[in-house]
Amino acid sequence: MRNLVKKSIAILALLGIFAQVNAQDSFIYQDTILKGEDGKSAKVYVGVPLLIVKDLGKEVKVSIKGYIFGDEVYNTKTKDLLIAKIDNGFKVNKKDEQVELIGTLSKELVSADLGDIWSEHEEFYFEMCTQCHAGPEVNHHTMMEWEAIFGTMKGFAKLDEEEASYLLRYLKSNSSDGLVKTKH
Ligand code: HEC
């Protein structure tokens, strides 16, 4: 009996850990400003994964990791995708090769619902990119492949610069090695 209780407690503890991990599997809902502890801020972009460090009621304290080059933070060392741009003086924690940005955000700007986060981008993608062929599966290409393909296709779809960067962020974030990493 005592063993059973012990086992149950161990299992509950494990479940607790998993539930926590899932709860922290969240992303930035739309381009926004992350408020740092020192009054400085950083621009962070839609779809960027984050860890919720602390629930502050209406706001959450979050951690975002990446590789820093000057004031720009990328998801990889090869600068595949810009995930944040920091103010002069924004303090970052160095963690091995990576840096960690800590700051607060309104809870409404954090979501685990990827379908909801990307729904407008997806709509725009199908509108712009299915005029000549069926919409290619976004996660069938890597970030680098999308960068290359997009060079030609943005001209084909007659996108202006703003539309192009909006769509390219969607494609890269949802690519096979993207921020979402969903491989169907
Ligand atoms: C005006 C017509 C047209 C539009 C609009 C268009 N494409 Fe294409 N697309 C093509 C043609 C033609 C090809 C095949 C020839 C080529 O690869 O250049 C192609 C090929 C592709 C391929 C396959 C390339 C490969 O190497 O596997 C992808 C992926 C793609 N398009 C994505 C897009 C995306 C994303 C958009 C929207 C931004 C888009 N296309 C808009 C005409 C178009």
C-alpha cells in the first residue's frame, strides 16, 4: 500500500511537470514590445516561442532565447530569422552561446494556439500564393529554402516590401526547421 502511494505521488509529480511544460509552450501573439526590468524595451515578433517565468495577473514575465548580433536577436547562429530587436541598454543574460531576454508582456499577447496566431497570415498566404499553383505546404521547406524561393515568388505575387516581410516571416516560422517545428 505504501508503495502504491509512493508510486502515485511519483506519477502525479511527473504529470505536474508535463502540465507545466505544456503551459509554457507559448508564443508571441503579434509583433509587440517586451518591457525589460531596467525600463528598456525590446521589439519582439509574432510567433516567437517563449517561456512563461511568472504569472503576474494581467501580465506575464517571460523568457525568450536567441543569438545576439549588435541589437538584433536571431533564432539561430546563422541569422535565419530575426526574433527581437533590443533598445540600447536592454540587459540580456548570457547563457552559453545564447542570450536570454527577460521581460513582461500583457497576457493577451501570449498564446499557445498556433492556428489562431497565424490565421491572418495564412489567409493572406492563400490569397497571394495560389493564383498560379496550389499553395505549397509551408512545412515542406526549410527557412533557407523559403528565403530562396521567396525571392522569385514575391515578384510573381507583386508584393510590396511590407507584405513580403509579413509573408516571409509566416513561411519561415512555420517551415520544417522553423519556430513552430511541426512536421506533419
Ligand atoms: C504569377 C504566378 C505565381 C504566383 C503568384 C506565385 N507563384 Fe510560386 N511558382 C510559380 C511558377 C511558374 C513556379 C514554377 C517555376 C519556378 O520554380 O520558378 C512556381 C513555383 C513555386 C514553388 C516551388 C519552387 C521549388 O523550387 O520547389 C513554391 C514553393 C512557390 N512557387 C511558392 C510560392 C509562394 C509562397 C507564392 C506567394 C508569395 C507564390 N509561389 C506565388 C508561379 C507563381
